[in-house]
Amino acid sequence: MRSVIIAAALVLSPLAGAADYELDPAHSYVYFAIDHAGLAKSFGRFNDVQGTLSMDREAGTGSLAVTIAAESIDTNHQKRDDHTRSPDFLNAVEFPDITYKADKVTFNGDTATVEGELTVLGTTKPVTLNVSRIVCGNHVIYNYEACGFDATATVKRSEFGMNYGLPQAVGDEMQLFISAEARKL
Amino acid sequence: MENLLSNPAVQAGFLPFGVALLVALAFRPVGYRLGAGLALLAGLLATLWAIQAGFVFPPRASTQKLVLLTLLALPLGLLLHLLPLKPRVSVPLVAVLGMVAALWLVWPVLARAEGAALWLLALGTALYVGWQAAAFDGLEDKPQRVLSSATVLGFGTGGAILFGASAKLAQIGLALGAAAAAVALLYLLLARDGAGRLFTFPLSLLAGLVGVAGLVYAKLPWYALALLAAVPLAAYLPLPEPWNKRVQLVVTGLLALLPAAAAVLLTWQAEGGVPL
């Protein structure tokens, strides 16, 4: 299983220039869904997500760097979690970090496309995030500038060398569902 | 056919057993000991192919390192088989090779460890693999009994790791057991010669490394490895000389089963069922 966290934040501030943000780990979620035995989807999430990003919406540029702790995978079943951390899947001890780095963002209103590279099991492949919702403004609780977004992506775990359970027991395509908040630095 | 080859029981059991049996039979004319080693490696390589363990050079992951070491075990084992090395040379030699291989396998974790944890990990893993390699090499004068010890070590390692959360590593261990079992069966049926260094070196090295991988990268408890370390000792236990070699092979296997079964049972108790 693979999880990629990509935080894309867009600056809607009236001020020009790039703005730097830091992901709020407590309010950033990466969920995944993958086919199990051809019967139904299995779901899970990663509980340790950290990252920074920089955006200049007026210039149409941005970059981001996200790190996910592979061992933080959580499928609400201890044995399954142990299995996904093993060399059969994420090999979390040998490859503790899953990273995503992007330096190309294409804005389209309150949506965007983020093109970057995902690294899992020491293998790096291009992955595109489809950001379906971007909201920026003053945080109503903590009174600081923040942005939030929703994004999705699809990856094939076999492209990263993760082929256990293929083709029938565990699917190849993973759908990623990301919702994140980032605080302006 | 594709469905058959994607069945884990076929991948780790029937396939390596069948391939090893065929290779051992085919190579009988060139020598039973040589054939035993080739059969073991052929059976294991068949499993590695079936589970798509992947040959990558340079290897990035531990499973890829196991594939490379399997391929290297062939020329190294052949060299050990052909050279007239006395035990006082071969035993420490294979021990050192095993220790180096172990450290290479766990290097990503060693590089991050510090202090006592670093030394414990380095010494523990190196000594385990070095011990297995040395213990099996010392059984050169018991070429029949080594077959059953080897079979039990493979099955015991694979069985314990299966409960220790890695099916892929378990399949490699089980494949070693299945391939060794094929050679042992051939001996039981034909009562020819036993196994030489082309068999004992790859078997002990790879079973040891799979055990270490299970400890470091999965959830195999350390005490399971400690129990598996006792498996080759079964072949050293004195048995009455008048006993037929076939009987000695079977009795050795039953004795070796004790610590191996304990390793599997304790891992099951500690970690629960097999991976989902």
C-alpha cells in the first residue's frame, strides 16, 4: 500500500509573492482504498504526515515536500497493519519514509493539478494530484492564515516494486484521498 | 496455469519440491552431492521467480538482496564443493561469509542504530547466520543426516516467519524446506550419497538470512531464532552406528523438529495468526 501525501496550498492573499506553509499534522489526512480479493475495498490511512509548501498563485508557481512515516499505516487491524509494514508491502523498517516532492502546480480557480514525484521503497515515480478544493483565509479557531484542500490521486503499487498479492488477492491500483490544512509561516 | 502459480502453497511448496526433485534426478549421473546442491538452488530459484521476488542490481531491498545472494550461492557453493578444504578451514570460512552477508542484509537498520542497539543487532544477526553456516558445514561427515536438519530448518524458519507477519519471507524459507525435502526423499528412496557443500552452504546461508530478515524487517521474535539455531545440533547428536542411514535421517529430522516446532508455536502465540 502506498500512501502519498501531497499538500497543495494556494495563497489567496491579496499580497503578491510566494507564501510558505507548513502542514498541520493533526488536521492532515491521507486515506487509501484498494481492492481486496475482488470482493470489496480495503481502506486505511497514514497517521504521521508532515510537510511544507510554497505557493505563489499569481505567478502560478508552487512547490511542496511531504514525508509520511510508512510505519504509521493504520487499517484498524493490528495483524493487517503488521503485514503491510512487512517486506511484503511497505517494508517500513527498511524504508521508513514515503516522500512526495512537487514543483509544478497548475491552478484553475479553486482547483489545481500538482505534478510531482512519489518515492516508496526507494523507487521514485511521477504522480499527479488532482486538487478539487482550495480554501484559504484566516483560521476561525486559531486566528492565523491557513489553507485547506481536498485532493485525490491514483497510483499503481506494482510500479514501486510492491507486487505481493497481485493480481487477485490485493489490487494494484490504490486510490488516495487527501484532506489537509496548512498554516502560513 | 497462472492461477496455479499464484497459489502460495504451490509457490512455496509444490513448485520448489517438484523442481528440486527433477533436477536431483537429472543430475544423478554427475554425482549425487552435486545434484543435491543444484536441486536445492533450482527449487529456491523457481519460488523466487514465482513470487516475483525480482532481480535488481544493485539491490535496494532486503528481498532483492536475498535473490542476489541466492545467485551468488551457486558459484560459491560450487567452489566450496570442489576445493578439498578441511573443516578447520571451511567452517570458519563459511561462518565469516555468513556474517558478512548478514550485516549487508541488515545494513539499512544498522546505519540508523546507535550504541548498544547497534552492537546487539550487528552481533546477534551476524552470529546467527555465521553459526548456521558453520554448523551445517561441520556436518560434512554426516551427509545423510544433514538433509533432514536442512529440511526442518527451512520449514521451521518459514513457518515461524509466516506468523511473524511476512508471507513473502515465509515462502522463501518454506521453499528451502520443500527443496531440501525433495532431496531427502530421493535419498530415502535410492539410498545413495548425501549432501555436500553445494547444498549445505546455500541452505544454511539463506535460511539464516531469511531468519534474520524476519527478525529485523518483520515480527519474528528473537527467541524464535535462538530456537532455530538449535536445529542443526540434531544432526550432531550421537546415534547408534548400526542404525541404517535412512533411519538416522528420519530420527535426526524428528529431533530437529523439536526446537523448530517450538519456534513456530511461540511465534504464533506472540504474534497471532498468519498475515491477512
